[in-house]
Amino acid sequence: MMLSAALCIVVALLGAGDANDCVAMSGNGSLTIGFDSSGALSICRWPGTTAANQVTYSSVDAANRGGMWGVPREGGVDWLPEKYACNAVVTIAESGMPIVTIAHESIGATETAFVCNDIDVAVFRLEFKEMPASNTAIWYSDFSPCTSVVRALPSSEWIFSARRDMVAFTQDDTVYHARPNAPSSALWDDVKAWLAGGAAPYWFTKGNGTWIAYAADTKFAGAACGAEHGENSAEAFAEASEWNAHARALGACASAAAIPVDPGTRSATVYVALGETRADADGALSIARHRGFQALLDAARADWKERVQIGALPTDAGDGVAQLKARAEATLLTLADRNIGAVARGPQSRPATCVAVARNVSTIAYALDLAGHSEAATRLLKFYAHAVRTSDAPGAPAGSLPAQLYANGEEASPQVILDVQAPAWLLWSIWQHDARLPEQQREAYRKDLRKSVELAGDFLSNWSRAIRDTPAFSYDYIQKRDTHSVNTIAVVYAGLRAANAFMRASGEERTDWAQRSVELEDYLRFNALDSSGKFKAADPLSLWMTEIVGAGDPRWNATVQSVGGEISANPNPESLEKLVKLSMLLRDQNEKLSALKPVAVTTAQAALKIYPCDSYYAALALIAILTVYK
């Protein structure tokens, strides 16, 4: 009852969401921007991939459009995501690099957006085939600074409007949106006094918070700050050309700026910088403006080209396969936190994918290893290992893992969700990664993770101790309730075996774990195989990691043929999951792997088309491609 109530509250607050909320993104592991299918800026996460969204956006409320370009016309503005949404084509560069292009062919305009690789600056450019009649372009943004996330409630800044925004103002051809770390009624009064003509609040120059500053290559033709909605909104001021008369706003703020179009390039460019202080934001903004659009774009391209070619494909794979691999790899790396190593599921607020999902650790870590990003895999595994609970609490026993996490280590899901597969997959991944490390690195790696392995191993051993007599329950994401399943037992068995192997390699024999592994193996054989040893489980492929039937055993032939046919007939995200299990089962059988090449690309493409900004499906695509085309 408690679990159901918690989930119902979260679902009711967040809503079902929209798959089109983010169809393309760019990021550097600290700042992430994303765009919806109409070309509106829907995501601006900072200072990490699981941090708060610093822009107010809603796909169901046309008044909350996040950020967007507009073209002035007589009597108003044509906002591109609204007027030309039907012919906006939002894409990632063909090379797979996270540089977003939004084409508005009907008006001959193209948007380019990307995040700088070494500074927290997002760059937005609108380029015209012919000079617009007004010689200006309008940049509108509903930036909403937020300084924290709420434990167990992702996207809290979207749910609780009081947790975001405070002030917006223009000064020296720069627009600022800001919020202090600890807003209070006193600070609010200081800002109100400043709006009335008093001195600027002290926190404008001292103290931390979230500062967003943007400017253009040239001086603004005009700027305005106002409310998010209504006749005093920044959008209304822009449409009425009421520039420079509204330089300050308090509360739920938005802003707009009229930017002269450069006749040489027929373009207008905006640089958006984020920092903990105004000085930080100003400094990053100054660097970006000094370098200029082309230099920043070239640097971003060079950086991503180097990163996605670390684990290059065989030369016979073809350009199409290489581009698909690069796209999946760039998606995965974009969602990896730069400093901590956590990988967000995605950038969206509805549903809230802006969390690190613990049970996905095996898929993502294995994909990073295959692609040659061993250090990133190590950071990811250490992030989850250090999140293993060290003491018992109601619904959260020692050795278990929070189902979802923020990059700062805070739990991002209700504590009552007990996902037993999460620590099991972590243990499996830790041991898999151990085998890939250079010998000289293993001792330090094992020393760092040993305590977490002991805790998680003890938890799995205790959880499954009465498996013969009592069903063992774990949270099921599909059914959204606790269930008992053979699949979970298989994952626990694989995780406990891996933990035991890790401890033996570290010089300790855990006979209790070994005995529990024997009991789990007996349980699996009884429930998954018939008396003749053939599969009777509904989904034999879910047992691929258990090795209770060897990968080369003829008993797999019927399953391999059946699943291969299903994948070929219906390439979709579910088929990609099956393809990865199949490729992992056959990973040492090159002839059978080669037969999967025709479906690997089409299935990965189909999944990434539906989930273009999702680390889980990106990791699955990488594993499928790099295993089949090894």
C-alpha cells in the first residue's frame, strides 16, 4: 500500500510525458541542452546530467516554450517552433556528433546549437538563406534557475514552481537570470527594493547560486525582461517591440532580445553561459564571445571526433554502421556526468529520465568497456558501488542499492522500491570489468570496491536464503509492483557467482556464498529445465548469463532461431534487448554472430529513432554493433 501510494503520487505529479519532448541534445557532461520535435529548447540541465532543468518548458502548454528563435514581422513575431513547427526537422549531425541542426526549409532558415566541450556555454545560431526584411532575429528564453533537486522526486523544479526562478535583468548588452542558493524572504525583499531603484542585492556579487547569462556577437538591438505569461510577459514585449523599457523582472521571469543579423553570414548568434556566481557566468561568456561561433564549433567537432573513434569498428563495417555506432556512443557519453561518472537515463522531465537507473549499470558499463572507455566504466562502477547501502533501514536493507540516483549520490526514487536485480547486475559488472583492466590496476580496483562487494553479496545471499520454500520478491518495473520471477533469480545467481569470484581473486573464500549459489543453480535447473534437460522456461534467453546451459550447447539452437526470426520480423526497442542477449550468448561464436549483422543495424536504428536521447538504448545499440561487428 505504501509503495503503491508513493508511485501514484509521482505519476500524478509528473504525468505521462511526451516522447517528443527531447529528440536531440548536446552536452559536455556538465551542461546538457535538448530540443523538442518542433525545435523549441526544452532541456537545459546544469551542473550535471541529473541536475535540475534550468528552463521552463511544457509540451502541453504553448505558453511554456522554453527557448526559441523568432523572426520579426509587421505587428508581431513569427516564433519558429509555433508557426513553422510542422516543417521543422531536428537532427543530430550525420557523423553522430551531438551538434543539433533544426531546418525550417519553408522560410529558408537553419538553427545550429551545441554545447562547448571545455566551458559551460551553449551556442545557438539562426542562419538565413536570404537576409530577413527586419534585419534582426529575436531570441526568447524562459530560463528558470534552480539550485537543487529533491530527494526521491526527480524533476521537482517542474512540479514546484517556487523552487525555480527569482530575477531576470539586462545590463551591458547581457541578459541575466539568477537565483541564490538559499533564497529567503529577506533576499526577496532586497530584489524588490532593487526593482524600485535601490541598491543591487549583495548576492549579485557574493555568494553562490545559479547564474545564467547570455549575449550575442554584437550589441543587442533591444532587450526586455518580463513575466512568463500575460500582457507583461517578455514574449508580449517582444511582439510589441517594447525594447529597453523593461530591464528587470522578479519572480517567474522570461526574457527576449532583438539581435542584429550579420549581413556577411546572414546569421544571429547567442551564447548562453551558466555558473555558480555571476563572475563565473560572465567569465565563460567572455571566453565564448572571444573565440566566436566557428572556432567553438570546430573545437566541439574535433573533441567529439576524437572521443567516438576510440573504439573504432573494423574497416569492413561500412560508413552506415560507423555512423550508427558514433551516434549511440555520443548519446551515452553526453549523458555521462563529467566529474562523477554517473550516467543519466535521459534528459527529460516528463517522464523523469534525468536519473541514474541502477539496474542499467551492467548494460552501460559493458557498452563503455566495449567502446574503449575503460576509465568511464570504472567511474560508473565506483559511483554505484559507493551507493550500496551500509546499514539497514525500512525497505532499504544493507547491501541493496537505491533503484534510482542523482549524480550527487542522493536517492532519486522512493526508498520503498527494492530492486534486487540492481546490486546483482552491479556485482556481475564489477567482475566483468575486472577482467578487462590491466594487471597493474586490479589491486587498487579490488581494494576500492571490496567492501561494496561484500555488502551486496551478503544482501543477495540473505535475500535468497529461503528460495526453496518461500517466493523471493523484488520490484518489477513492468508490472510496477513486487513480484517473484525466475528471471530475477537468474540475475541474482549470476551476481552472486561474480561476487564470489571477485572475493576469491581478492584472497578470500566465501563458502556461504558458494553454497547459496549451488542452491540457486538447483532452483533454476528445476524451474527452467524439464526432466530431460531441455528448456521449459517461457524465456530461455533470460538465462544467458547463468551458464547453466553452455553457450555452445545444441539446446540453444531452437531459441536462437526463434528469437532471430522475431527480431528480423519486428525491429523495435524490445527486439534490440533480445538482440543484445542473443549476441552476448553467441559472443564467442563468430559464424552465428555474423548472421546477425543484417538485423543489428535495422534494429538499433529502429530503437534509437523511438528513443533518440536514451542512454540505455544507446548502450544496447553499442553492444549489439560492437559484438556483431567485432
